Amino acid sequence: MMNSCNGQPVQPVVRPATQANRFYEGNARRLSQEVDSLLRLHSGSAHFDNVAAIIVPHAGYYFSGRVAASAYMSLNPRTRYKRIFLLGPSHHEWFDGASVNTEADYYATPLGNVKVDRETAKALVADDTSGDSLFAYRPEAHDREHCLEVQLPFLQRFFALRSEEVPPIVPIVIATNDYRKLKRIAERLKPYFSDGLASGDGAQGENLFVISSDFSHYPSYADACKVDARTGKAVESGDVEQFIATIEANARSGIRNLATSACGEFAIVTLMLMLDSQHEVKHLMYQNSGDIDDHDPTRVVGYHSFAILYGGKAADRQAFSLTDEEKHALKAIALQSIRDSLDGKRIQRPVARSQYPVLSSKCGAFVSLHKHGHLRGCIGHFGEDIPLGEVVAEMARAAAFEDPRFAPVHRQELDEIDIEISVLTPMRRIQSLDEFQLHRHGIYIRKGYRSGTFLPQVADEVNWTKEEFVAHCAQDKAGIGWDGWRDAELYVYEAIVF
């Protein structure tokens, strides 16, 4: 309850949950369980310290919930945000600008109310000196709009798992295809976006931008995979002109039933106009509705998720090497982890981290054990979420005692075992096998709930072509069939092996 200037109580304005029991569950308990289960699907995925924005789908949770959850779980749970900007398209009303909800004090969902940062919302409108009401409040743009509302239960459960309230939101619906106006919208929002760099050490960050968009609408399953791959690659490029050109090329392609290749196109353009050379767009996940419900593969909708990271391009961050001393330290960590496990001790935090700062770098690693030249165990971890020293310690223990293909290592054979460590560079999405280099790159394939990988050195052990290498990975590791890689997500990475 608030008070007016004369001391009389004023009822807060609450925007109701218009999409409950439509796009998501209307019962609070069942909604919590549903969202939590979707978030848990990505509990082992990498999160990032430096997320400035995410691009998230907004369809019904049954269809796009898993992809949406991948975006929210890319956020570092230790980061503190001051406010969250929600940007999305208008599905019901056309207007030539951006509508900012300056009226609502709260947005309601079955899980409770989410506070609106009305001061920031009003400032965006009040400071608009363009003369054409580029920023304004248009009630009809928000009354029935689902693209922002469906993000709120995910935000509520993500922050609830951290025992926190959702930071105040700034709800913005964008409905202009005028590039000059989108550029002005971006320029107005850019100061808030520039203040959005948040530290992963628990420090107060400023702003997170959540961009709400589905992708291809209503082509066949096969056409959706092709169209969405092109559009996704354009988003990953960070180049707004390439993105717009791809959207236009898709529209001219003559693909049957393709109504749009990105319904949140204008919100995405606004985001991309705010990016600079220090931002990287990282693809997280893709599915379309045909992956979830195949009753009508002739008419599907596509869903991508992305995280926009601040702090340098991937190529800059992948300039990663290890000295001989650091390699020796990692092998010592691996051996000590196995010995500690044989002695019934818990894995200790590597003491060499203070001497070798690289051991605190967050990257993936595989540990392989060989005995007399034959594999004795191999377990690895993808992602950029755990310090390297700890990853090696954990994977060494797992390779020795948890690889289901082999019996646990015994103390008597420890002196006969060689340890091989593969430190992985961050994964990079590719759109064509032309980008894959046999013997240099490892391949990671993901399609729906299935995934699999081959390390780069596997190519040294077999006599396969590039296509056979990827096909074997799809069939033998991901379990999606020999040709399953053709419409799957493909990623490459490199390995420092010693």
C-alpha cells in the first residue's frame, strides 16, 4: 500500500497475469514445479560472469520452455542486478515506436508480483525530446501482450532459487520497422546497456536486458532448421546489417508458409545496435516445435537462445596456452586426486592455484587414463563454469572410478597408468563442415535432448574423412543416426593435450 501526497492510501496498479493457463500453468505450485524442472535440465551447463543480455523465446512453456531455461541458466547465480529491461514485439497492436509501461507498479503472475521500475520507465518517456513520441505509454500494447509476461515466472524461480526477489523490471514493447527510429531507441537505451556490465563475484551489477523473440513461424520442420540456422548465424555475428539482410533474404526465399523468421526482429535489431567490439553473441540452444510435438511437421515454430557477453570477442579469450610447469602441476593434481580417492579422502582444492593463476581459468577438460597403451578410463567436462584445477581433479577421479566401461582403478596398478589431460578451449558454433578442421578441432553435436563429442585426437586414431568423423559422432556418441548431424547444432573446440 502506498500513500498519496495528502496521506491517503493509494492502491498500487497491478498489471494482471493475462496469459496464465494459456502460455503457462496457472496454478502456483504446478508452475513452480514446471519452471524448476526446466531450469534443472541446464543445471550442468556453463554460466557466464559477464552477461549483458539474453535472447529468449516466448511461446508456451511446453514448446519453448527448455530453450528459454537455457538462457536464464547462463546467468551467473552470484551476479546482482539493479534492474531488468524487458524488450519484445507487439503481437496485437501496431504503433510506430516503443511503448514503455509507466502506469503499472507491478506485473502479476501466479507466483506473485514483480515490481516495475517506474522511475526509469518514466524517465525514458519524459526524456524523449524527439517530438514524435518515440517513447510513450500505449496501454493497448501491454494489456494482452504475452512476450514479456511469459519471462516473469522464469525470472521469479531463477531468483527464488537464490532466495532473492526479482529486480525491478522496465517493460518495453517495440513495434516500428523504421530503422532510423530503432537506431534512436537504441541510442536512448545504450547508456543503460553500457552500465550493464556485472561482476560475477557477487558485486552489484547494473542492468540485464532480456530480449523476447521466437524465430521461424510455420514452415516445415526441415525448412525451419535451415532458416533458423541462417538467422541464428546472423545473430551470432553481432552485425546488425547482416541480420537484417538475412531476414530479408529469408522473406524472399519462397519457403512455403514462412510468415516471419524472427517475430522479435525489431527488439533484436535494437539490441544489436547497442553492441560494440567488446560484445560477443554466444549461441546457447536451438529447437523448434517439431522437436517437442511432431504431430504436424509441416507447420512449426523455431526457438533460439543466446547470451550476449561483454569483455572481448571469443577469439581474444581463446588465446590460451599452458607452460610446461603448468602442465606438470595439472598432472600432479590429477594423480593426487586419484590417490586421495583410493585413501578415502575428499578431493582437495588444488593448492597450486596461488602459484599458477591459470588453474583458476574456467574452461573444460578431459582426463584419459592409459595402461600399457590401452585406454583405462576417460571422463570430461565441457563448459566455462569451473576453475581448471578443480575440473582436472574431478575428472581424474571420475575417469579412475566412474567410467562405466571399466572396472575401478586399483592401488596396485596405479604405477602402470599414464595420465593424459586435454584442456579445452571454449566451444564455437559452426554452420557448415567447411568450418571444421580434422585433427585440429573436436566436434560437439547437440540435437534435442541428445548430444555427443569426439576429442580432436580421435581423428589421429582412425582413418576417417571429415564427414565420417562427424557422422560417427552423431551415430555412436549422440545416438541420432548417421545423418543426424545434418540438422543438429554443431560446435567445434580445440584441445591442449599433454
